[in-house]
Amino acid sequence: RVAYVNGSFTPHLNAHVHIEDRGYQFADGVYEVCIVIDGRTYDFDGHYRRLERSLNELRMPAPMKRAPLEAVIRELLRRNRLRDALVYIQVTRGVAPRNHPFPPNGAEPVMVMTARRFNVSESDAKAAKGVKVISQPDIRWGRVDIKTVGLLPNVLAKQAAVEAGAAETFLVRDGVVTECSSSNAWIVDKSGVLITHPKGNHILGGITRETAIACAQELQLKVEERAFTLEEAKAATEAFMTSATSFVMPIVAIDDSRIGDGQPGPIAARLRNAYKNKAC
Ligand code: PDD
């Protein structure tokens, strides 16, 4: 395997960053995850724009424009002989002696990229069965709209899911479901209206969420971007989550409550299909 580290391609095993990288010491960095299927990057425009936004919010310079970034991804895939891949892009503020404020003379941002095989049929098989989720308090900070590498609460929430035999965790803040540990949360009400938490500081504005909203509209489905409670979710006709790596993933149980008849719902299935056709 080959990784990209600050301008060069290196064997994955020897791909290192310095111990005083601010990403390592302060989680002072941002990232993106996107999926490539058959050599085509899903929703790349959205992922690139969100990367720019995250960098901007942290007052970090963009280390690379869109075209060269795409060229690096292509080369990374070529060197790893991948057609279907999960691509990870990370940019940190750089290396400097440990001190909380930004390095006074600036630092060279450190950009790394990895790619690994992504199995679409495995994802489709999971979607055909649907997944379970649990719920936990959302203990994250007030700017989760920035896609930073500071993911410890997300790690703990996902670990709790794994230990409960579930795929994800609904995060609950002030009584409402914000999103999941690494995906956006959706429900469908009795009239077939799709509901998902509005954008703002308490969710990551998912690129898949955005494309799924556009797909829903094309399918003549109504979408309401509003907060919903955990109780509302448990009583919903359908539930699902969206992310670059899960596309549209039907949810069949929340905690101990079965959703609908315990099978993936028809709306989630239609949306998943539409998303897969539209996003690339
Ligand atoms: N996670 N919410 C959170 C907290 C996320 O970490 C993610 C993505 C999403 C969905 O965003 P998108 O549709 O743009 O992938 C929502 C990625 C996949 C990850 O951390 O691996």
C-alpha cells in the first residue's frame, strides 16, 4: 500500500508525521472521507468545498487547489491499484514546538492521504438487512459543523454501539437527535415526510445528506429539516442514516424499539438507489 504524505508517495508502512504535529498534540486539523466507485469520486465537489470551509473556519490555508488534489487522488488510486476505494484526506496546521496558540511564524500545513479498498456489495448486503442503532448523550463541543480530527466523543459513541452489537449511535442533545457518531440521522413520519436535523453548529453538514435531500426532491418526497426527539424516532415509520461510507443505510431498530416492521423501509431503499445513481 502507498500513502501520500506532504508531496510524496510513500509506502504505507513508512508513512510518518512528526511527533510535534499539531494534529497529534491538539487535534488541530481537519479531514474528509470520500468514496470512489469504478474510478469515479462520489460527490467530490461537495467534499472539496467542505474541506475548504473547515480549513477556513480554523484559519488554516488550503494546501492544495481542487485540480491538483484530484490528481493526487487519481495517482494514489493508481499506485494502490484501486477502482473502488475509501479515500481519507487530512490536513493539520503543521509541526511546531508545543504551544496552544497558532505558531507565530505560521507552519507548513501537513497533508496526508490514504486509500483503501471499499466493498460496495458488502454495503449493499448490509443495507438489505438494515442496521441497529443505540442512543447516547451528545457530549461533543459546539462546533461539530467543522470536520476536525477531534473525534474522541465520536469514538466513544461508536465503541458503545459496537459493544451493544449495533452499527451506530444516535446522539441526543437537549432531547433531540442531532446526528450519529459518523453519519447523519433521518426518520420518516406516518405521512412519508423525511425529517433530518437542520444544519448549524450541532451537526456536521453531511455531503451525502445534501445529495440525499436533492434525490428525495427528485423522487417527489417531502423533506423537513427540523429537530426530532428520540421518542419520535422510535415511533417513526422508517429511519436511516447517511454518510459517504454508508450512502443511505436503513435502520431497523433504535435501542430496544423496532422501527416499522423491523425490515428496511421502502423509502430508504428508493433513496439509496437514487443516491448511488446521482452522487458520482
Ligand atoms: N463521517 N456526521 C458526522 C459526525 C460524520 O463524521 C460524518 C462523516 C457525517 C456524514 O457526512 P458525509 O455525508 O459528508 O460523509 C455526519 C465520515 C464518513 C468519517 O468520519 O469516516
